[in-house]
Amino acid sequence: MYDFEPTRVKPDTQLVAETQKEFKHLGRIRLKPGHSLFAFNTKTTHLKKVEVQSQVMIDVKGQKKETKRAFQEPDTIYVTALNARNALRKIIKSFNHLNSIQT
């Protein structure tokens, strides 16, 4: 007879279930022509320029409709400005205004 030896099969890759991310609409910021969107992280005090993703859709009437989106990160304040220096100035101004209201 045949010698049957059971073998254990080990998977080469492990299946990892990806968590589904849910996005909430938190608000809108209108970008002025020539301005960029900047993100200021309040914990690390890091200012960076945000890349805005644009999507083009066609209406029922056949007209193009362009929407732009940026993904929100935790503990981040978003500001539109011409350059990083002006964005930082706007953030400092809003923090000073908040401090004057609280005291």
C-alpha cells in the first residue's frame, strides 16, 4: 500500500482585512485664484502645502462640473493663502484672537 503522510499547508500570504475608512464632510473652504491650501498640525507645529485632488464629472445637461477635495488629518487646521509665510501669519493671527477671547 501507499504510505500516506498528511502534510500541513501553510499559506504563503496572510489575508489582512482592510478597515473601511469613512469620510465625513467637515466643511468647505473656497480657494481663491492663485491661492493654495496649507495644513498646520497643532501637535507637531508643522506647516505643509496640501495637494488637492480634482475630479471632473458631467452633469445631466452635459456640462462639466469640477470638484476638488482634500483629505482631513487629525489635529490639523486648514488655511488658504498665497504662500507659506502668509499661511503662518493667518494661523498666528487666529490663535492670538482665540487667546484674547478666552482671557
